[in-house]
Amino acid sequence: MSDTTTRGIRIQVESIYVEERSDPQEGYFFFAYHVVISNVGRETAQLMSREWIITDSDGNVERVEGDGVVGEQPLLAPGQVFEYTSFCPLRTSMGSMQGSYLMRPAGGESFRAEIAPFTLAVPGVVN
């Protein structure tokens, strides 16, 4: 599990291997990850964009950028929480993700809320 707070924006991420959507013989491993974004700060902020860095166990790195998350740009007042689930296919049975969300506070300059690295792994691969 990943858990990081940047300027009052707490981001928690947990991943799970989705066996029924994976095909290990074809080098296709499918993972879901659930994200909880909590505004534990004092100012309202809007999630504008995302950046993910995905690394597989062969060292291949993919960078994914885009507006919002799951088609939304949630506005979080202090105390509010936004949750979503998304997916990530890998060519290896293990990898990691990390990144950031670009947040725009109501009365200040935008900042990057960091997403600490978390592991994507088929159960039993990591001891």
C-alpha cells in the first residue's frame, strides 16, 4: 500500500492482481489499483491532471499523462474524499507504479501531490 500526503492532499493506493483478465503464457498480467484521495488540509483543491510512471521487472518504463482521473477532475473541499479504481496491464508478473496529481488550490499556485511507489505483483512472486 502507498500512502503519501503533499500540502494536505493524502493519496492512498492499493493494488490487486486480476487473474481472470491475465494470460501469463502470453506475458500479459492485469492489475487493478484503488485510489483514495483525501483533502486533509485547509484549502479546497481541484485535481487537474495525472502522471504515472509504470516500471515492469524487466526495467521497461512507461509514462502515462492525462487530464483528470477516470474522466473527472474532482474538486475536494477540506474533509472531502474521492475514490476510484483503474487498471494497469504489465508484460511481467511484477512491477511498480508511482506518480503525481497536479492539484490547483482555490487561492494559490498549482502543485504536484506525490503518489508514493506501490508494487504490482502476482501473489507468491514476492516473498
